[in-house]
Amino acid sequence: MKHIDPVHQSRILIVDDEEANTLLLERILQRSGYEQIHSTNDAREVLHLFARYQPDLVLLDLMMPFVSGFEILEMIQQIIPRGTFLPVLILTADLNPETKQRALSMGAKDFLTKPFDMTEVMLRVQNLLETRSLHRMLLYQKETLEEMVLSRTHEVEEARLETLERLARAAEYRDDDTGEHTQRVGINCALIARELGLPEEHIDIIRQAAPLHDVGKIGIHDNILLKPARLTPEEFAEMKTHTMIGATILSGSRYSVLKTGEMIARSHHERWDGSGYPDGTSGEAIPIEARIVTVVDIFDALIHDRPYKTAWPVAEAVAELECIAGTHCDPEIIRAFVAVYQRKQILA
């Protein structure tokens, strides 16, 4: 089987207004094994031929009527993609250093002096095409490596998000044996954030971070967490520490989801009027992510059974939220919640 040299499969475009020159170059290149050769004696055809044949090498005369080689060099540089190595081999009888410097500054890679020497033509063409082949190979390897890195990064991100989800579930299973509370909170918080007009990237962070709001319950004793009656003041004081425990668990991360999760874990029991805990923060000083979670968490707690209460009807829970707007909760977020609820999008 005949071995196919990829360099000799390269596409070559010859541009010279002298037909004798193009014929001579075609003959030299064909004898050297190059098969895909296109030529023109009319510089006005170059852009059309360039777009049609997508050459790997251009042999270009500088002094031509209608369009000069310098003008063609400038046009080629404008249409080839950034970072592409497309060699242009200048054909010239002008040995003036200024001419060479100008051509090089405009993107030319090498020169062939007229009249042509057959050996010189073959060597310069082969060198430039081998360089282009190596450049394309390196570019392909770079793109392949980037795809592998992106794929691996995506896998790591998925593993990280799954770990966060499992962490949230681990905390939630303490007092919700279905583990579905965290999922509902994440979805409903995202719906409200979108209703509020937050950017999609911010919405996605809230969706991922909101389920971590009660991760601090891991540190609360079962006798308190699962008590089927009202807590004593001492027990409630211990229950309130789950906000700080959760914030501590999530603190110190450089990831935006965990940073947001830390804020939510700490502040989701703060109240609009400043009567919440652990810091007594009020109004817009409470992070908006925590304010959103507060509304969703209260609603979800009301409509589902807990060790200390039975589930409320959904309509009554929504009415209760409207009653506590401006005291417990941000009125604007309550309005957004009700709007989403009325469109029957809230997950209950």
C-alpha cells in the first residue's frame, strides 16, 4: 500500500501575474509530489480562490497589476483566524531589504528569489508546509487537552455538587425521614429568585446553596431535634445554635456555593424586624439569599408534618406568610412567593 505523506496532500495557491512563473512553479511542485495546486495570474481572484480552496500555503508575487502582493497580504491577515499559522512565501526579484522587511511585518514567512531555483523552491515549500503541519498538530493536541480538562472539571464539579446534596440530606434525615425538604427548598428558592429578577448565575448558586440551610442540625441532640412538644427556653437556646454550627461547617471555602451556603445557614432565622437570631440583623442587612430561604423554609415547615405539629393546608400556609410580611419576612419576597404560588409553580 502506498504511503500518503500528509505534507504532500497540502493545498497550495500560487499567485503571480506572469503565466510562465505559475507554470514553472506548478511543474516543480508536481515533480516533488504535490497534487493539490491551484494558481492564478489575476490578483483580483485571490480572495475567491482563498475561500474556495482554503490553502495551506500561498506563493505570492508582490508586484502585480490591479492588486499588489502587499494588499493581498493585508487581506489574508484579516480573514485567517487568530492563532492560525498560514505561511505565505513571497515571490520576488526585488532584493531591497526594505521590501523584505515590509513583507515580513505584514505576515510573510519566507522568500523565493526570481528566477527560481528548483531545489530552493522544493526546500522552502517543504519547510513551510512541515511547520504548518506541526502547528496544526500542536493546535489539535491543545484543543484535545482543553476538552479533557473541561470534561474532568465538569466531573469534579458534579462530584462536588453531589457531595453538597448528600451533606444536606444527611442533616435533613435527622427530622425528615424522606429527605425531600432540602430539595423542595432549593427548587422553590430558585423560582422566587427568578421572580425577583436575579441573574441566572446567582439563581443557580441559590438553588445549590439553599438546601444547606439546616446542615447545622447535625450538631443538635436528638432529644431536642425530635422532641414532640414545645421546647423549653434552654432547649430552644440549644436549637438556635444550629445556625452557627452550620455556618462553621461551611466556612472558609473559596467556592461561591459554599460561601452562599454559609451566609444562608447563619442568617435564615433572622427576621425582617430584627427579632430573629443569631445576630438580630434586620431588613436588607440580612443577605437576600437568606431572606428567600426564610420564606420558603417557613412555608415548607408549615405544610408538612413535624415531630411537634401536623401539616397545615397549603392555602392557610400562604395566608400565614402574607400575615408575617414586614415582621418575620421581607414583604417583597413574600409578594414574589405569592406570585409564583398563584402560577401553581411552587413545589409543595
